[in-house]
Amino acid sequence: MIEKEVKRGSTETLILALIEERARHGYEIAKLIEARSEGVLQFHVASLYPLLYRLEKRGLIKGRWVEKAGERRRRFYSLTPEGKKALTEQRQTWADFFSALDRVAKIKPA
Amino acid sequence: MSDWKKYVREHLPHLAIEPGREMEIVDELAEHLDAAYRDALAGGASEQEAYKLAAELFADWRLMECEVAAAEHYGAGARLGRAIGEWNQPLNSQKRGPIMESLLQDLRYGLRMTLKKPGFALVAVIMLSLGIGANTAIFSVVHALMLRPLPYFEPERVFSVCETDNSPRSRDGLSTLWASPRFEMLRQGVPTMDFAAFNSVLSKLTGAEEPEQISGEYVSPNYFSVLGVRVIAGRAFTEEENQVGGSKVVMVSHGFWQERFGGAPDVIGKTIELNKTPHTIVGVLQPGFKGQRGSTNFWAPFNSDLQPGSRRLTDPNIWWFEVIGRLKSDASRRQAEAGVSLMTRRIAEKYPPHASFRDRQIKLVPLRDRKLNPVIRQSFLIMLAAVGFTLLIACANLANLMMTRMAPRRREIAVRLAVGATRWRIVRQLLVESIVISLIGGMFGLLLAFWGVDLLNKFKPASSGSIFWANYANAFKFFSIGLDAPVTIFNFALAVITGVVFGLIPAIQATRVDVNDALKEGADGTAGLFRRRLNLRQALVALEVAVTLTLVIGAGLMLRSFAEMQAINLGFDPDRILSFYVESSEQNTDFYRQLRERIAALPGVESVSLTIVSPLGGAYSNQAMQVYGRPPEPDIEKSRVFFHAVNHDYFRNLRIPILRGRSFTAEDRAGTKRVAILNATAARQFFPNEDPVGQRIKLGFYEGTPGEEWAEVVGVAGDVKYLSLDGEVVSDVYHPNDQFNEAHTMVARTSHDPKLLIGAIRNEVRAFNKDAAVGSLEMMEQRVSNATSSARFNTSLMSLFALLALLLAAIGIYGVIAYAVSERTREIGVRMALGAQARDVLKLVLFQGMKMIAAGLTIGLFGAFALTRVMKNLLYGVSATDPLTFAAVSLSLAAIALLACYVPARRATKVDPIIALRQE
């Protein structure tokens, strides 16, 4: 149960962090999470899109359809100013969380 | 190259969101699949393998749909969002208490869903407010009559002290009157109780412009402490004030104080004039206390009304007041009863009772039982059951409606279940919805009940001698009926219970979904569970039919009984008859004769007769009759006759037939030979095989009373209902009043509306003798109508509830069949396409309806058979299992039920197979 919630809570931060660099589409986000976490955080597409929609509803990210020549129409997500703020807060929360974990259980953030 | 959009569209169920948004989501997911597919191809997979790999990414479409729906929908989304968000703010959201918060959420959601379908809500609220309102109105009576404690201190320790009385005169088997010397023995002989005496009177409140009759009680000084009522101003009576001919003091009721003195604090010491004598007010009693009749305005010391040397205080055979007793604090009822039973014997030894009183026992009757006759109790319990049944039918209808309404919401429920809501949580949510509706119904119901109680009070049966010897009017007065706090609580508690009753089955049904099935079906698909639900609906309707049948049979029996009562042969013609008695201190034999002549001379009066008691006038004196040449009958009950003294034109005036012999004539007067006329019942009872005319009889209560002469029977008159409408006619013996001079009651037949003569008669009596008073001035037709008013009251209420039930049941049947037809449109279309005729379709649908109706009727017949027995005491001239009523009602109900099926069945035959088949 906790694992699931940690995963969910962290995924949100992950997504925000990934599109902080530049706007990305869903498939790319999924691929990046999988690649950068070396498969540990591979999670289901069924959770990815709902999470994106929810973040968009909360106004943290913004989706936009982009059509490039020779490519299919894709929806790119970028960070909104609220998203940026939320990401900073979440990073801080995670940092606090891990330092607390470290102090208690000697778990260092990677 | 696969069409991933089509793939997504095929696998992702409709999200029930804005279509444009849904298309975006489909596009985006398809894009993801396409990208995965291309990557796989680029990685060297075959088309088939790539397709498989991509498809596997989205294997769990159910989860996808739920999560997307949850993200897109506000309510469920908020829940999920919170679950995730909790990691960021772990403690804050717990503060309000999760249960309260989610209940509030349910409530808001319930209100929103209710407003979303205002049609359903409207129908539901109408049905519920009618049902709940009727229940509350009837419950207010039941509560006042049976549940609410009497407004006394420890009312369960107060008893009415009566004697058992098995004679036919006593309708409740009790005699309440006491004689002073006997009471004195009782008071001193039972140490475990305190006894108080009271005598109810009607007095004239004079002093104001218009004299007015008000009701009062002459009470022993301890009356208030025995009852346990408070004096809120001034004081109670002292022993000194209770002397014979003592001081003229009164206490008044709270209502009287408010009404006549505006609640002025200085009322103590003021005077009111009773029967032209000033009385000083010494105290005011607690609000709500209205004496033993329920309408008492003043109280005066018991003995203060008596004249010195009055025989009332010394004669053990003058029975004139009533007694109440309170158990002393350390005594039990059993101890008191033992003491009372001992005193029964002692008193009988000292003052030997009349032969016919020998079996009497002194009995302690709880005050409530004394005021609340078993017949009234029973009739209102039956009414309560009847309205309860009606509400139950409304619940069954609403449960059916709810189930229909649930069908399109099954996907919503499935999503919520999939997202992780527990079944209980959803049942609760749905229950909150039904309770919200039910509470709105309860609010309107309370308004209706307000109005209903008003109507009940207004149309309460008049007091009269009738099958309901129970005096409804007095009971209503004594236990003031109204909507008080407990009744209001009942109203809303009933609303909540009702909400649960009609909401629970649909809620359980709706959550018993296989999430997979529900999500796979089309948005409004219900095929999978259709059969099972329809069976449940049919069962509900069968229940409705059963309950309705029971109710309608009950009402039918009462209607038949009422018709029987209307058809009772009164034995006289009440048309345009006025009855009244004249009271006067004048003992002159000519007084009534002269007065009669004066009234007969009034314009508009056809004829006036004198009698001791007019028909349906209630109790009158009875005596033992002896037949000349036969030994005296030892059993007084077998020789009991009722005694009348009438003037000679009485029979002609009231149009009572003379069956044999002759009527009285002007020649039958004092000094001539004593004559008598028997009624048909007396003739049959005493002279079964002989001609009564020419026989000689003698009346006299005590065996061997000296001085009574033998009277010759000169005729036999038809039976007349004197005591009550529905009771057996007793043996009556008429004598010419000129030979007895005891008749103080007049019956006048008028040539037009008797109401117009009331004033003229009063004036004439006053003009004739200013001390004479007119009492009980009644129109005979009104009296006859009063005699059936309890029956009319019960029958009307019962019929009203039965009609309501019938209407609701018809709607219920119609609803279910209409629903079944709409669900089977396709099937019917196929059948018709394959050659079925309209007739076959009609048969198909009707058969479906008939099954449930037949089941309901069968159950209902058993139910009615078992339940109508409790009505036995409320019925006259018809058995509680009257086969005619049972058969007629069953057949009519079956006909109405079939009609309710027929309407939608007809519609089914109009199904166009082509349209029906195209529907899917």
C-alpha cells in the first residue's frame, strides 16, 4: 500500500521534473521514466495518462497539440508557473523526507 | 499498419465526459500505441509481434477507464487526488473527521442527483408526503391516546374506581357511580390508597350578557393531590370550604384563566357567577389539565353544592359521583386490589345491593383505560396499520422507480467500485440519496399531517350510542390530539426509515454488479441483469397487490358494515322530529300537559308527545316484569324490561306501528284501569305462544314492592331503537303517562325544517315558566346520523387509505409492465418479425403481468383472511371474513390490475419490428 502511494506521489514529481526541461509527449515521458530509472520505475500507461490529465486539471501542466510535417499529431505537455512552484515544493518535501529517512534509517537519497 | 484509434475506441468504454475531450483522449492514447508499435517494428519485431507488444501496454482497459474517468470527474477525482496528495500534506485533511466529511459529501451529492432528475424527485416526494403525512396524522392520535403519559404526577398509579356491571345497560362492563355511605367505607377501609370523589356538572356561567353553559367538577379537597396535578396560582380547597352549603369558591382551568382573564396575575380573589351565584376564584390549575371529561373549566368543593340534610350524603342507594384513587407511595397495585376486594364484601354486607347488583366487584381501572375504550384503541391501531400499509406500497413503488433509475447509473457505480470504493460506501451513498428525497417528503408530510390532524379533530365522530359505544368525542377531548414534539420526531424518523426501506433494495441491487460486465456493456445496457431485476420488481408489485387487497378488503368490510347500519330499521320515523327535555322544579301534574299544549300550538309544529326517553336517547330505567298467574321469575335478567311513560298520541306521532290490539287513548288516564303496550320483543319474550293482548303484567324493581297494580296489555307496538342503533332491541313496556306522570321529554314533529323551531321552543318554555330549562335539544335526524358517525369516520378513513393504496398499486403495476415492455421491445420486434400477431404479444405481456398479480392476490387473500379478524368489533351485520366482500374486492382489484397491465401491453403490440430491430 505504502509502496503504491510512494510510487504515485513520486511519479507526479517525476513527470513534473521531466517536462521542466522541455515540453514532452506522453510516450516520451513513459520512455524517459523507464530509461532514467533503469526499469525500476517502469509503470503502467494506464496510470500515466490519468496522472497527466489530473495534473493538467490541477493547472500544474498544460497540454498542447503539435503537428509536425511528416509526423502524427502529438500532445506535448509543458510546465505552468504553478507547476514550477509545485515542483520546487515537492523537491523540497522529498529532500526533507529523504533526509528524515536518512537520519532515522540511514537511507541516503541516490 | 493498424488503426489504433479504432482499437482504442473499441476497447475504451465511453467515459461519459464531454465528447470533444473524450476524442482528444482517444487520439492521445492511440498515438501512444502507434509510437510503441513503430518502435517495436524499428527494433526488428514482426508486425504481429509489434502489434502484440503495443496492445500489451494497454492490457488493462478497465483500470485505464476508471483512472481516466476518475481524473476527469470531479467527485471521484477529488478522492483519488487526495489519496495522492496526502503525501504532501499528511495530517491536515484528517481534522474534520473522515466519516462526517464523507457523509456531507454524500449529502451534497445526493441533493445534486435528486435535482438532476426532478421528475422522479417530484413523484417520490408526492407519494412520500402523502404516505408519511397520513401516518403522522394517525400516529398523533395513537400517541395522544395510548403513548403520551397523562399530564399527572406518576399517572400509572392513578385509577378510576369502578364496579363491574354485566347488565346490558353498561356498554363497557363498568359502573362508575358511587353512593356516599359506600364511598365512606371504601375510603376508610383501604389503607393502601388515597381516594378522591368528583361529580361532573354543567353550570350556567351568568353575569355576562349571554349566559353560557360551562363544564365543571365538584371535587373533594384532595382531588388534585390524588390526581397529581399542580396548582399554578392561588391554592387548592380547604376542608372548611368543603362543608355542606359551604363557601362559594372555585378553581379555574388554565385555559379559562387565559381566555376570560387574559392570564391576568390578579385573578385570585376575583369572582365568576355560576347559576347566578358569585363564586370567588381561589386557584388556577396547570396548563393542559381539563378534568375528567376533558372540557372542565372550573372546580368547586364537593359538598358546597349540597343542601343541608340532603339525602345524597346518607342514602346508600343514590349513586351520583365518581371516584379516583392513587396508590400510596409504598403500596403496590396488587395490595390495593386485595384491599378493594375485601371492601367489596364488607360494603355488600353493610348495604346489601339489589339482586341484580350482587355480582358486582369493585375494580381499579387505570385512568387511561377508563378514558380509552378498547374499540377506539383498536380502531386507531387498525388505521395506523392501514396507513402503514399504504406507505409500504409507496415504498415498493419507489423502490421500483429507483431500480429503473439505477440502470443508467450502473456504469458510474462500476467506476466507483473499480476505483476502490467499498460496496458499503456506495450503498451508503445511494441510501443518502433516497433518504434526502424521503426527508423532503417528510417535511411536506408534516405539513399535510398538520392539516390532517385539524381535519381529524374537526370531523371526529360525535358522541352517541352506537356500535362504537366508545365515545370518540370525549376521548379526543380528554387526550388532546395534536402535533407535538414526539409526533414530529416520529414524522422524521419515519421519513428516514422510509428512505432506507425504499432505497436499500435498489442500492444493494445496483452495487451487485460485476464491474467487468457493467463496463463492457453499452452505456445503457442492462441485459445481463435484466431478468433477475425484473423478478425482484415483480415480487415487489406482487407484495403491493397483496397489501392493497388486504386494505381494500378491510375498507370493503367497513363499507358493507356501514351500509348495513344505514339500513337498520329504527322502528320510528325520525323525519323532522325535535327532541328535548324540560327540567323544572314544578311538580304540578298539569305542568307538562299545559306546556305540551303550548308548544303544539306553535306555528310549524305538527304534533308534540311526551315520553321518558326519546329514541336513541341512551339509558333509561329498567324494571323487573311479572306476568299475572305466573310465579315471579327468580333471574332478574330474564324479567328485565325497560319502562316508558308516554302520552297517548306518542305512537302516531313517531309513526311507530301498532302490530296488535290498540294504541293508548285519551281515556287511559289516572284513575282508570292501568293499561300497557309491549314492544314486539317483549311480546315474544314473555308470551311466545300466547296472545299478549289481554294478559296482565306488573312492573317493580324490588320483589314484592307493595302498591303496584296489575296492568292489562292492550296492544303490541313495533320495536324501536332506544339504546343504540346497532344493539339488540330490548323488551320495552309502555304505560300512559297520565297514569304515571314521569315523562319530561318531548318529541315534536314539525312541518318544515326543525332547526327553525329551536329558538321558538326555547322562548316558549321560558315564557311559560322562567325557571324551566330546556336541555338536549336535538334534531332526531342528527341523532340518527351521530349514531353512525363513528362508523362513518372509520369507514371514510379506511376507504381513503384503501383508495390511496389502490391508486399506488395501479401505478406500480403499470410502471413495472411498462418497463418490462420497453426492455423487451427488441424481443417483441423479433417475435413480430417472425410472424407473431398483436394478439400473441398482448397475451405474452399480459401473462407476465398476470403472474405477479395472481401471486399478489393469493398472498393478499391469506393476509386479509388473517388480518380482517381484528376488525370484528368494528363491524356490524357483516362477518370479518365475509365471502362476498372478499370475492368482490379480489375481482375488482384483479380487473384494475389487468387494466394497469393492458395499457403498456397495448403499446407493445404497436412495436414496429423494423424500428425495434434497428435499436441496438
